[in-house]
Amino acid sequence: MEMTRLFLIRHGQVVNHHEYRYNGHFDVDITDTGVEQMERLAAFLSGVKISAIYSSDLKRATRGADIISKGRGATPVRVHALRELHLGRWEGLTKEEAGIRYPEEAGFSFRDLATSKVKEGESLNDLKARVLPAIDDIVNKHRGGAVCVVAHGGVNRVILTEAMGLPIENFFRIEQDYGCLNLIDYFSDGIKVVKLLNGGPNQEMGETKLY
């Protein structure tokens, strides 16, 4: 049975990580630590044959894709649909700043994102409707091979919940650390198998096997 393997990566540590800002589509770069995380992943995957590399078109993802692509002779493809959840008028703000600026939304909880959203932003179902067709298109283009996608915590969680057949309400039960690696196998009969979750060389764990 034909199988396509997806190497799904979260970008490295972002420059304002210590401020706990809602970046969403807010275009921030990665730190030196984030670069090191991507370089470790690139070395970790160096012996793996990858057909193509895709990423969100936001800087924190494109930087990682560029690092991973070095020496592979493949130019990463930027995909707008793989951007992080859009956080509307909370973009670039902390929760405290958003509560002061928009007191009517001060009580909003991101735990409610499956059924609600910040004004001018997206819900998890909106994100799902944007991301999953893009992933299906990527997998279909590279059937029988292996493809890498560098994206975001929210985007990855949507892909993983769908692959595991979980309701979107389980979104926050899945951890996605900076620089983590997930492996998902897509079979031609429609079955999807998550082989690795939130792993890779940047995580404190036992030996990670790619096959």
C-alpha cells in the first residue's frame, strides 16, 4: 500500500517568546536559539530523502525551512494557507494589553476557540478549513515520498487532531514545543498514522527513530 510521510515541524523559538504575545499573523523572527533548534533538526534529518520542503510564509517558519533545505537542492515553497491562527485585533498584544484595549473581550479564553474567536480573527474551525486542504494538496503532490512542512503550533495541532481522528476541542491537549518534529504517515486508503508527536533532537526524550 502506498504511503506518504509528512515531517511536520514547528518553527524555532521566537524573539518575543518571553513576552507571551499573541503573534498569529504578526510577523516575528526567531532567536539565535531558534536558529540552533532548526540547525539541529536539519542535521537530524540530513540522512532522510525528502521530496520537497514547504512552510508558512511567515518569517519564523521560512527561516526554519531555509535552514533545513540547505544542501538539499530544493527551494522551500511558501504557502499562505499554512499561517498561524489569525488572532484578529489581539495580534501582537499580550493578554493584559488586549484586556485593557478591548475590555469587552477581557474575559475571552482561548479554550473557547473551537466555538468562538476574537473579533476580526479566526476560530479553530476556520483554521482547520484553511489548513487541511493545503496539507491534502501537498500530500497528494508527493504520493509515495516524504515531504517536510515547517509551520506553527496551532497549524500543527489542527493537522495532528485530524490525523488522529480527534474532535477539534482536543486541540490544546497536544503540545508543540519550539523546534519539535512530528511524523505522520498518509496511506493511499485514507488511513493516517501518527508515528511521532512533539519529538526530535530538541526535545528531552529517548532515541527518536525516523523509520
